[in-house]
Amino acid sequence: MRTPTFLLAILIGSGPLMSQTSVELSLEQAIQHATENNAQVRVQSLERKAAEKVLIQNIALGLPSVQIGGNYTDNIELPAQFFDINQDGVIDKLQFGTRYNSVGNLSVNQLIFDGSYIVAVLATQVLRDMAEGNYEKAVITTREQVAQAYHLRVVLGENQAALKASLDNSALTLQTMQAMQKEGFMAEEDVDQLSIVYHNLEANLANLENQMALAEQLLKLQCGFAPGTTLILTSSMEALLVKVELNSTLLEAPFQVQNHIDYRQLVTNRQGQYLNLQNEKMQFLPKFYAGYAYNRQFVSEDANVFSPNGVSANSTDFQSWNLSAQMPIFSSGRRLARVQEQKIKLQEVDILLDNTANALALQHNQARSEYANALKVFRIQEQNALLAQRVMKNTEARLNEGMASTMEYAQASSQYQQNVAAKLQAANIALNKRVALEKSLGYYNLSTID
């Protein structure tokens, strides 16, 4: 049955519409969505589940294991042995056995003692801690990346609004000057100068809109949204900056190196290295195993070896148990050298721990200093932008009165655009420095200082 042409056309035409959605998104909502849908976070979340399965595997190594098996054999030609039975010089051929036989078996094995098994179970907890640390670090990194992408998109939006306002204002001024030129009150080169200002603003706006599209795609990728999703950002730059300027508690938040994810991951690595050392020491201890086996054999000259009425049919049971031990005696110093090697590696990790603690403290102090400085620079640039706007408006008024040249207006307009760009760049830096300071604390739950 073929789909009607008009129905197929409707389905094809509605496909893009159905795939596109519109989402209103604050900065907090973007971060929350990313912690659940970002690709790296999802991978590390699955790694945590995989670590749980490793624990089950290692525990199972010390529990009883049961196996069953069986085989069926058709001896097409039985093996033969040759003897001079009658001592008459003639070698007689003797064949033993039955053509068909089958054996079924059941075996149980149990580890009684192995020091490496104990270490392996303990190491599984270290593996779980590593997986948990990697997950937390992925969340922290994603939080930083999403915040930076969100800040960039908001700042570019503010820049776009400022450029559009300047473009509209320049268009009105250019129309006024063109009308004055027609009346003979304005020279042609002055009007051309204003046209250059107008077209430069147009070009800057086109470039900015392209940057906005790229920034939005980056934000979608970090948050885990589909490319066709339309994002409506609800956190304005003013709201973000108010949070930045009022949040003095972040600058005063105490730094505790033991809470930092990088330090905690290194502590976990040290635990793993310590267990490596213990595992090498366990190689000097004996290992004990126990086992039990049960077998049942069927033989017959008939193909149905399990039938008790077959020719030469018979069956028998046999079983056994065993206890085995392995005791290392001499390895030419190899085991002792491996223990010493792991001790040296443990000392290396201890050195790295001390150095990491100092480096993280330095990193936090630097982040706090850069954040405080970024706030000061933003306030200065904000004042400069207001002053530049006042100069441009005054120059525009003087131009309309014939008391200023178009060159002066072009310079004032360019100066204003540069100061607006500098203010927005300073705002973006301040916002990102706040995120960097949060990251330098080294843990994801920042509710106590937000």
C-alpha cells in the first residue's frame, strides 16, 4: 500500500517544524539542564554505574563457582593393544571399550584464602571513588563551560542592541544631513563621511549577529540541546552583573584544599597506590583453594547411550574433592623488588599531594584577585561608556546646529562604540572570573555561598 502523495508532502513539510522547539532558559536552568544532559556528564554517570558492576565482579571471585559439563563420544574405531597372549610368537590384537560413551560432570570450586582477593575488594571502593570524582569534575567543568557560553551569548545580545540603537540614530542623522545637502547647507563630503559611519555600523552588526549564532550553537552543545532548538535567554546582563557585584561572600569564602576535587582525586590515587603496595606484599603469603567434582558416565554399543536396554549398556558414578595450596618460596628477589618499587611510587604520590595543595591554594588566591580586579575594571569601563555616550550626543547636537564637523561626529561615534565594546568585554570578563573563582573552590555544591 502506497502512502498518498498529499499525505507524504504534509509529513515531509511538517518535519522541520516538529523537530524545532523553543526553550526559555535562565543561567541556573541552563546549568541544571547541562548537569543532566551534557555528553561528558552522562558518560561519567555511566562510569559510576560500571564501577558498581566491577565491585560485584571482584566479590564474586571469592564466592563458590559451580560448573556443569558433558560430552558424547562415538568411537568409530576403538583403540587397540597388541600382546602375545598364548606365548606362541603370534601377536594378538586386543580392543577394549564400547563404541559410544557419554560423561556428565558437576564441579564446585571455592577460594579459601588469597591475600590478593582481599586487596581487590578494597581496590573496588577506590575505583568507585575515582568514578565519583570523575563525575563531579565533569559537572564542575560543564558548569564553567555553560556559564561562559551563556555569558558570551548575553553580552553579544547587549552589544547587538547597542549597535542597533547606534545604527538607527546614525540613520536619522544621515537623513537629516542628506536633506540639508539638498538645500545646500551641507557639503557632499560631509554626508559621505556620515555614510561611512553608517555602513561601518552595518558591517559590525552583521559580524556580531554571526558571532551570536555561533555562541548560541555552542551553548546548545554544552547544555545538550538539539541543534534545532530555539533558546530564549531570560537572564539579562544587568541581572547577572547585579549578582556579581552583590556577591561579596564569594570573595570571602574560605578555601579548604581537602574539599577541592583535584586534591580529593589525588588522595584517591594515593589509596590505590597504597593497595598496590599491599597487593605486592600479599604475594609472600600462601593461597588455598578447595574443590569438589561429581561425574556420571554412560557406555553402550548402541547410539542411544542413555538407554539401559542397549547392548553392553552400563553407567557408573565417580566423585572427588580436593584441597590445594600454593606457597611461594624463592623468586630470586623479584617479589621484594616489586614491593620496594611500589613503596617508591607511594612516596612520589605523597610529594605530589603536598605540591598540589600549595598549587591549588595559589590558584584560588589568583582567581580571587582577578575577580576583584575584574569588578573594578568593569565599573571604570561602565563610567567611560556613559561619558562617551554623553560626548557623542553633545557632538550630534552641535552637528545639527552646524557647530561641529562630521569628522568630529564620526570620531565621537567611534569612540562611543569602542567604549561600549570595552564595557561589555569587561562585563564578560567579570562574569567569567566569578565562574573561575567558583571553580577554584573545587566542588560543585556552591549553595552555601551563592
